[in-house]
Amino acid sequence: MERRLLCTKCSAIFDISLPDDIKDIKITCPDCGTDKVTDAPPWAPLGSGANIVMGDEWAYECQECKYQFRMPIPKSPEEDKSRKCPRCNSGHLHLITGSKTLPLYCG
């Protein structure tokens, strides 16, 4: 089983292959050696670093009604493009989250 992981200490993105029958195994980051790793978003490119995920939400401003709101980080570019304002349902949104939290989408 192939897994893409994110190191929460150094923000490295890396893949690891594990047999399907192994459930509890200590995984360490190949860059810094910590065991503080979590599953990375499936769209995260290898070696992408800290600009993939820094927090769990993005802030938006609706360009129609100027309402500002937060939503969970999207799992794909398609999910991000399909977002709508919760107040007026407009799709004309401006991302106001800082550039350190923006994803590097592939393809």
C-alpha cells in the first residue's frame, strides 16, 4: 500500500510503501527523522514543503456581497473552483489566506 505523508515538523512530503497487513508501524520523516507525520492530501506533490498545508482552513471574500468566511482546505483544485459563498451563493470568490498556505497543484 502506497501512502503520501506530511511531516508536521519540517513540512516534507514523502511517499512510503507498506504491506497491506501492517496496521501499527512507527513511520519517521526521511528529512528530519521525527515521527510526527500525518497523511498528506492526495494532490500534494512530493517535496512541496510548507506551502501545501499550514493550518486547516482558508479565508475567502465573496466579490459579490463582500462577505468574508473560512472553509476547510480543499482536497483538489476542482473542489476549490466549485466553492460558493455561504451568504449569496456566488462563485466569485477571492482567496485572502496568506501565500504560505496555498497548494502547489499538479497538472
